[in-house]
Amino acid sequence: MLCQVAELLVEIPAADGMDRRCRDYRTESALPPDIVIRREGYRPEAWPTLSEDYMAYMESGIQFYLGLLGFHGLMLHASAVEYEGRAYLFSGPCGAGKSTRTRLWRDQFGAVIFNDDKPALRRLEEGWYAYGTPWCGKDGINQNRKVPLGGICFLQRDDANIQIHPMETLEAIRSLMSQTLYQLWPRQMDRLLPLVEGLVTEIPIFEMSGPPNQETAVLCRDTMTRAAKERFG
């Protein structure tokens, strides 16, 4: 099954539910694939408690990620929205409220959620872009689109303190590494680290705490969009 994901041609096994997940990404291109995901490379023993379909979802995502590194790209555990022509990503540990925040942006500001779990990020000549991918979480919320990246917000579980601030470089690198596939062989890590370092110097990255409500949604939107306009025009 040939798909176009993040502007790359990707051969993905159609079994184990992936044909359904990839429906909006399929292509009839006659060109050779950039990335080939191999079912024989799946490791069911690594996921003994998962169903076969979910194991295939996880393993195909890992193979795509490793291939993506060769095209100046990475995947981030995040929920992504498009708002006023730019992508804004919410990341953080499980339970931090990533999906809740993007749903607030959708409901309050008309933003479009284009991936709810693992968007792809690529550094192209003209800058960073975020992409929807078939690896989009249990609810299957995704769209096959390319959006200029405007900012990333890491969420902290602290409802008592409402604040948002730019992250220091090292702090941002640590947060990015904790929410991406960082258990890599040295050769793969050599590809990932320059990407992460470039991301934190070229894209506004914030940390935010506070309850997920309209007040914090407005604060976050105003802060992140202002930073994007100052950085990118």
C-alpha cells in the first residue's frame, strides 16, 4: 500500500487495520517509495498486551519515524492544530491535557485539529512544517495536510498556577527529547540531535500550566500567535 505522508512516499503493509488508518494518505504514484515499512520487521514480543492491530500501529510508526530521520524530520508526541495558517502543537506527558487543549482551540477559535497524537515535523529549505500522519491516536483524528510550524507548547499538570513562558534552550531540548523516539542507535541519534537543536532555535517553544478552560486557551493563543508573528511575520 503506497501512501504519501509528510510529502514522502511510504510503502505500508495494508494488514492489521493500517489500510483503514491510511485511507486518506493512499496514492497511485509510480515513483519508488522513500520509506518502506516491513511487516516482517514488526516485534510483537515487544507489545505482549496489545492487540495485533495496535501492535502494527506502533511498530509501523516506529519504522516510519526511523525512516523520517533521513529526510530531516521527526515525530513528536503531541496534538496539533492549524490556526490562521500556522501549526501549533501541544505536547507533554500522558494525562497533561494535550487533546483537551486542542479541542478548546477548535471549539473557541475555529482551529482545525490535524493530528491528535504523532504529527511529523520536517525542516525544509523554507523552514519547519508540521504534517498530519496516520499515527494519530485512539480517536483517529487526523488530516493529510502540511502546515508551517508556528510554535510548540509543553503542558505541565499544575492547575493552581496559570502561566506561559518561553523555554530555555536546554529545557526545551530535554522536553522535546522526552516526547520523541529517543531510544535510538548512535547513528540515528546523530541525525535526531541536530534536528532538535535546530527546532529549539528556530521555533518558539513555550511551557504552560493552568486548568484547561477558556481563560487559559485565550492566554495561550495570544502568546503563541504573537510570538509566531514576531518571528515569521
